[in-house]
Amino acid sequence: MRLSAAAVSVLLTSVLACHDSTGPEAPFTVSVSIESTTGPTFFNDDTVPQIQCFVTLRAVARGPGSAIWGDGKLYVFAGPDRVTPIDSSVIPAQTIRESWGASSIDSSEVRHAQWQLSAGIPFGLSFVFTYSKNGEVQQAGPVAFTCGPTIPSGAGPPQFGQVSVSPAAGEIEGGDTLTVSYAASSPVGLWETEIDITGACRLSRHVGEQLVITTTRIVPIVVPPECSIGGTLSVAVRAFDAAGQGAQSQLATLSVIDRTPPRVSASLGFDGQAQLMYFGGDTIPAYLHASDNHALSGVYREVLPWGRRDSLLTSAPSLNARLDIPIPEDWVGGIQVRAFSRDGVGLVSDTIVTPADSLRIFPTVARAVKSRTMGGVIRDLIFDERRGAIYLLNSYPSYVAVLSATDLTLVDSIPLPGAASDFDITVSGDTLVVVLVDLHALGILDLNASPRTVVVHPLTTLNAAMDQRAELVRIPANGKIFVRLNGATFLQTTLLEVDLSSGVERVRSDAGNNGVVGYVTMERSNDRGVMVLWQGQQLQRYDASGDVFGPLTAAASYASRFSLDATGSRLALGLDVFDAATLQFERRVESSAWDPYLAVALSPDGQVLYHYSLPQGVLRADASTGHLLERARTPAVTFMRVSPDGTRLALLNWKTFSLMDLR
């Protein structure tokens, strides 16, 4: 039975007060009546059904003078007996005065007050107000009000029709659904129906019925994992009517068991994407996911063929955890990962196993690396094997640094008269040609002179009105100087041929598309016999011996870095290897790298493709077979180039220059 002062406690809130005028009458009296009511309305407060009504009261004073409002009293009625109150409370005088909108009332006024009333069961109320005049206390009321149906004398409790539960008996597991079906009725209106499950765990479902005469419900309840294995669940259904009268039907008693094994899944790699290639000393990110209908005891993982085992113990019903796989430096070859889980009663999940050889470990090798930091941003480099030097083109500030190829000591620093974007060395090996962007010129640097100074050679054919500028330079074996131009429009991207001795300049209309080459990158082979232009999805080959540009050839690659071998026989666009003679795709090399703009460099013989993979380091792949071979740890790399003799790999990153020994 839901009959208590707490169950029918009422929230009183005054929201309105007004007045009008009447003529005075004697003797002085105050009468209070109900002018209007609104409701009931229904709502749930923390799953407990609530009923709410509004009542507007009218106060009229008759007789000469005025009276002061005093305390009031509220009587609460609930249940089948609406004669005797189940609770009462005093309403302070201040609350009464606020409700009427004044501390007093006189014969010229009619005052109104609205009260908001709510409780956890249909109820009745009786208001009694007091007022005083000349110290004499009088009483107005009582004023009775009912929120809910009228309860006739002798009304019986609710009745159940058909009731059932599925399963009706036997056993049930955590995660299973218990379905309770019932029909109930009451001549005074149903207030609430309730399903109560006790024993191995406590579950309840409350349904506010909103005073319907009959109800039919089908309520599914999922058995939670917290229910104790080996215990029992007793299922009962109850109904309460508007009078607070209740009825109960006991439905079933079920044993809680666990015969369902747990589940397990795993994902390898960052963001759930397996990186199939790792290296000795790396860590494979591994995520384990397990769940059970009751409770887990642990999740277990094994790495084959090394037999390394790890586990996570837990008593929770589910687990999502990262359990990384550290790879020893000496691990090489294919590995498999096995995982399974065990629950609290010893049941074991299916074992998941990665496909054979789907995860491969490659060796990590230690290679000697020398590094130094430069003043300014390094844009390009040139090996000068005859002088045992390495030239670095720097900007901000703009200068050419001359390093010893042996120990990277700074031999010379040659300032440039303007910002530089690219450079190359002449066929004789005696002169550097530097692109001076802002000066619209080439800088000529004689390496045999002492001191070394830069001579500015203006480019006279540049279209200054279209902001045409020199960007890149390459010098093939025939000694021609090719300068790629940029401008305000795509049509200004042309290839300029410059003859320093005669000063003659001409746009090569056979390059690109009728002379428009686009924003190409240019590279030449070490022997200078071949130069290749790469723009977007197109390649074009230039043969120095015949001074001929070949046709534009489509190349489906999204790289921005490319490299040629020593003779121009093989070409690499990112990880894609091409036959440089035909510009036809051969293969993509294996790699753990994901960045399409990674730094790449082909060995002089075209057999090895070096490339950088963040964060692993420099990777070495067989360009003829495509197989990944090894990794050497290095700092971050944005550009790389192999020395002409193939023994050293130059690495650039912003202001840092490094030289790796490949022997």
C-alpha cells in the first residue's frame, strides 16, 4: 500500500493574486471558495509516477474594515477512506499572504490565489485559513478539493487478468530477456503497475497507468551481468489503484546460470588499421575487446612463433584495453597473434588468430650517421666528389655552404645577392648555377676562383608584367641550362633554355604541352644523359644526346618527390617504380610508410629505393622485386639524395643536414 505522508506530500506554490471591488457589508466575515481547477496531469519523477493539479481559490470579505491573514492548515486525504485525513501541516502566515498577494483583505476586495499541487498518488486536500480583526482570530473554510477520481465507498482493490512470464520456469542467463505479460483493471482507475524481481539481483520496472480502468502490458527485462550465478530470481507483478490499494501476483522462480562463453576481438595498428609491416624494436599497437554475460576473469594474448604471452585480468563484464606488443630488436619474419578470453565460471571464448604471415617484422640496422645544424633553411644539395665537398643551398639567410664530405666541417660560406630557390653544377664540375628568384637572374659561382664570388646573370626574356620568375634549374650532359619558370598564370609556366656564353635565351616549345610545362619538378640522372619533368599525373623525358623531349606520358601516382638512378634507366615516384626509358609503371615497393609526399632516393644502380617513413626512419627496399629489406633509425627527413658512388645517403630536414654511411 502506498499510503503515507511522504507518498502524498504536496508542493504548494502560489503563482497568482488579484482583486476586484464589492460593497461593504456588516458584520465582517471572510469566505474562501474554489473558483476553478485544472488537471489532473501526469508525469514521472525519477521513474515514480506523479499527479499534478492546479486550483484557483477566491476570497471575499464582507462587512466594514479589514482583517489580517494568519496561519492556514492543510489536511491531506488519500486511500479509500476520504473522511479521515492521513496527514496535516501548518501553512505559515507569510505563505498565505504571498498567495493572496497582500497581508490583509478588506470589504472592497475579492482576492484570488492559484496553488500548484502534486503528489505520488491521487489525493484530496482541505484548506483552512485564519484571519484576525481587532485581535480576534476567525476561521475561513474548510475548502475541499480532490486531485484524481472520486473514490466510492467499498471500492475493491485491482484485479489481475492473464499474467505470464517467459521463460516460465527453469534457468536463465545474464543477457537473456525475461518477458513479463499481464492485464490488470480497477473500477476507480489504475495508478501504477510494477514488476519486482528479487533474489540473485534486484530489478524493478514501474509503469504509470494514469488512472486507466484496464491495462495490458508486455514488458521485456534484460537480466544484467550483476545477477549472482547460482542464485534464483523471483518474479512478481503488482498493481495499485487510485485509492492506493494493491494486488500482487507471483509469477515464477528462475535459476541464474552461465553457459555462454565470453567473446573476444582484437585490432592491431593505430585507429584500428593494421600496419602490416613493423621493424625490430618497434611496438605494435594492439587493442583487445572482450565481453561476457556475467563476468570476465581475463583476456589472453600470444604472439607466435615466439610464444610471447600477455594477459589482462578483470572481473568486469566487459573490457576494452590496449595491450601493445613490443618487438625485440632481433625479431625478423612473419608473426601471428592469438587472443581469447575466459569468464568467471571458466568458460573460454573462441580463439581469434591473425592470418599467417599477415604481420611481418623486418630488421632494424644500425648505420653511422653524421649530422650538423646549418644557419638557414636547407633547400638542396650537390655532391662534388672531385673536391670531396658537399654544397648546401640555404635560404633565410641566402648562401651556399661548402662542407667537407668526410667530417661535415664547414669549409666555406658564400653569400648570395638574393633569395635562391635551386641550383645545379655544370658538366665540367667547375661552376654552380644558382636560381636567384627575386633578382630574375641566375647566379654564376666559379668553384676554382679564390675568393669564390657570385656573378649575376639576368634573365632577359622573363615577363615582369606577369610576375614571371625562375624557379628550378637542371644542366644535362650537353651543357644546356634549363630553367623552369613560374608566373601569374599557368601559361607562364615554361621551360627556358639559357646559353651563358652567348646570352641567348629561348623557350622550349617542345617541352610540356606546346611549351607550357606546368608546375613541374625536374631531375636529371647522375651521368646527365637523361632529364625528367614530373607534373601532376604526367611525365616527360629529355634525352641530352639528341636534345629531344619525348611525349607526355600519364603516370598514375600521387607522389610529389621523385628520383632517377645514375643512368636514367629507372625512375621512382614516391614508392612507385617506373622504367625511365618508357616511363611505364613497373611496381610499387613494400613499405610501412603512408605519406604520399615522403622523401625518396634511388641508388645509382637503380636497385635500391631509399625512402623515409615517419616515425620509423629510412627504409631500404629492393626496387627490382618491390620487397622491403630493412630500416635504419634516423631523425625526421624531408629530402634525401644518394651520393654518385652510392656509399652515402644525404638527409635534409629544415636546418639539419645528415650523412648516412651505406657501406
